[in-house]
Amino acid sequence: MNLGDILQQEQIITDLQASNRWEAIDELIDSLVSTGKISPDHRQAISAVVKKRETSMSTGIGFGIGIPHASTDLIHDVVGAFGRSKKGVDFDALDNQPVNLVMLFLVPQGQFQKHLHTLANIAKLLHRKDFRQALEEAANAVEMYKIIRGAAESK
């Protein structure tokens, strides 16, 4: 799975308000609740599993990228939300730099291969400087979604 398979335009937050990784995760999970991708009843449990994963090792992988992710039995399909922060989020990243692009995704429990492939595809795409730059410069969620779809189709 790639970003284009996981995201819809409504799941893109163009201006994250978060100042740290925990707030960013909450903001993105709230987006999944508001777009109907996860049940409001499951919000706390999903937040806990993502934060537990994040506590074991930061998913701030450098280059201004954060990819918080987790497996849970509370969903049936891969879901995700994308956020952009103009001011940068303290993500405890590997390179100690603020994160500007955050892609949160969840994979159904027991789908280890799908989890690894999804993570690898997202990381590979976000490591492309031209792709990151285009997302950072996009005027709104519509433009960001077009960039993501275009990158997914050109694979």
C-alpha cells in the first residue's frame, strides 16, 4: 500500500497546531475520528497503542519526517492521516531536527507484511526531496492530495 491508497483529501491537515509528537499524534487521530475512519469509541485505545509504539523508538526518521504507526485489532483496513506543520514539531527525531511532515497510519493486527511494506513505501516516498518540497509548498489540502496521488501513480 502507498500513500495514495491510504489517504483521502479530508485526511490531510495542512497546518498542524501540535508542538510535540504526542500532540501531533492526537491531532491526526482526531482527524481519523472526524472522517469516520476510526470509531470515536476506539480513539483512546488507538491513541494508546500508537503512543506505546512511539515510546519504544521515535518514528521521527530525519529530513523533517515523522511516521507514527501501529497495529490494532480495532480497524479492518489500513487507515492514515497526513499532517503538515509550518513551524515544525519536536518529534525527538533521529537527526534532532523538527518534523514538518507527519504521516500516521494504522494496520489491522496480524498483517505484519502489509505493515512493513506500507511503512517502507511511505518512507521511500517521503525521502524524496522533491516530493517533500512540493508538499511543504502546496497551498492547500487539494494540492497536497494531487501531489500524493501523482506520486502514487508514477511509481
